[in-house]
Amino acid sequence: MIKDKVQQLAKDYHQDTVAIRRHLHQHPELSYQEEQTGRYIAGQLSSMGIPHEHGVADNGVVGLIHGRNGSSKVVALRADIDALPIAEANQVPYKSKNEGIMHACGHDVHTSSLLGAARILNELRDAFDGTIKLIFQPAEERLPGGASIMIKEGVLENPKPRGILGQHVHPPLEVGKIGLKSGKYMASADELYMTVTGKGGHAALPHDGVDPIVIAAHIITALQQIASRNADPAMPTVLTFGHIASTGGATNVIPNEVKLKGTFRTMDETWRFKAHQRMKKMAEGIAESMGGRCELDIQVGYPALINHDALTHKVKSWAVEYLGPENVVDLPIRMTAEDFAYYSQEMPACFYRLGTGNPAKGITSPIHTNTFDVDEDCLALSTGLMAWLALKELEA
């Protein structure tokens, strides 16, 4: 059976996949700077004899595995390749060698998994009809997102996939399991940059100035009405300010200016942009009413990620067939964001979660932390499952 072959190849190649993951983990590169990572991926594909293009969206790589009758059907598999500006605290042999940069979001796992899946699929290319497109995407972590750039450069054309699959590490889920959710799954994510201007002066004489800190406090409190009073209760909405700083303020000095940074997230595109207008109007109006001025710059980020219902239901059934029903779980919506969402806006897409945690081994740290790591047993599952899903979608 083809499933048995896939599972055996994933097991046979496991140590090689681990070695690839560890190389990538030791040499992380930030968004839009993944030059060596792109070259490494291209070199791996060359060693497999897989035709590819290097330099898509600068550092991205796109490969093609042609089966029999390669033009009949096309399915795409995607992995992101960039890292985060985090200094790794783990004391492991494969610790990051690039100071202040770390694969703290598991993109080394995503990339090595796709390379491992590519190796399996390439070996089985005489056993399936169609073509598998391999998308190694840069710059997932920073706007405007590498997915949007690759799409503009035609990554979803020539040949055009019928659907696209992607995965993401998930520490809360134990190794050996995957999780997914059909429909609305992850939120849109917009960045908020606010400047509140007043008139500085002595802190003991507030009546002689216009305190921008007090104005900012009123604005922060009032804007929470966007989520608590304006949003439909059925529409998940998050508004958070994570940074506030004044220019020239002190214990006895009222500053002239306060700057804030935040995020706005939701699941509905119509409500998203309506909320933008309300936030601007509310913030500007409050500041003006208090004698100050407010400028709110909303940088539109990734859209909501929508898992295609039919494709996701198929993926779930195929995953159950591959892993067993006890290892495939349903997940709730997440207010985190992913630029895989851009692909989901263009064609049927399924983005699922790969279990990487193992409390018995002390592997429990969340993503985006300096102690994040994975149980590398996940790499035997991730490579085989991704290859299996691609084969099943080509058969469907």
C-alpha cells in the first residue's frame, strides 16, 4: 500500500530530516534576509534532482515534482523559512549561531518537513498522477508578508494548484497528533501606530498644559468599546495596545507627545475596515475634545485565514486514515495571524497544526519564546503526513 511506503520512507529519512532541521535552526535569518536559507533549500532540491526556481520574492524557492501525466492535477505545499529577532536561551547542540536571531516559531520545522516530504514524493513520482508544487516562502513574520509578494509574482500560476496545504508547529499538542479546524480559523492582524500630542509643562501645573498621557489613557479605555460594544458578539475581535512611551516625560514633567503601538484583530473583513473608521474617528475626537491632537496610522496586515470546508474535511479524514482517530483533534479559532491567509483568499486551502510538545521531555515552551523547541519525533510524522495528504488530494 502507498500509505505503508510513505510511512516507511518517513521513518527511513527521519534522521536526515532532523539534520536539516538542526542546520536551519543553527543558521536562522530574519524576514527579507533569508539569503543563505534560500540557497540551502535550493541546494537540497538540487541534490534530489527536483527542478526549482530560486529567488521568488527575493529569497523564496519554488520546486515542482512531476508525476505521471503531470499536467492533470496540481497541489501546492507551503513552508515559511524566516526566523525571529529573539536570542535563544536553549543550551542544545543545535543552538542558534546567529546572535539575537532564533527559529522561535518553528519555521525550521516547517522547512525541513517540506524538504522531507519532497524527498518522499520525489521517490514515489512514478506512483501518482499530477504535479506537486513546493513553496518555500520568505518573510512570514513581517508585513506585508512574503505570501502576498509571492502571489503577486505568480507563485499560484504556471501551473495553477487546485488547492494548497500548510502546517504550523503547535506546542500545546503532544507529538504524534495534529489539529485542525474548518472555516474561519485565524484572525486578520492590523498594526496600530498612534501619536497623541498635547502641550508639555511642569507636572505640578497641569492646568498650564495639555496632558497627552491623560488623553492617551482616555483613548485606550474608550477604544475598548470597539470590541466590547460595537462588535457583534459572534464576531471575535481583539484590540490591544502593547507599547506606550512619552517623549521627554519625567516624574515632574508632562511631555508634549505620547506614542502607542497596538494590534487589531478580527475574523470578518467587512467589520474589520468599518472598525478602522470608528477607531480613527473616536481617537481623533477624544483628543480634540481634550485640547490635544491624535494621529492614528493603521497599517493593514494579513487577512483572516479561512480553511476551505470541503478540503479541510478531506484532510481530516485522510489524517485519521494515516494517524488514527485518536491522533487527530479539532481545534478552536485562534486570534493569532498567519500570512498563509493570503493563499486561503485565492484558492481552497487547509492550514493544520502539528503537535510538537512533550512534557515528559520538558518540551513545553510556547512559540515566540527564547526557550521554544520541539520533540524532533514530530519530523517523521510531519514529512510523511504532508506527502500522504498531497497524494490523496491528487487522487481526489
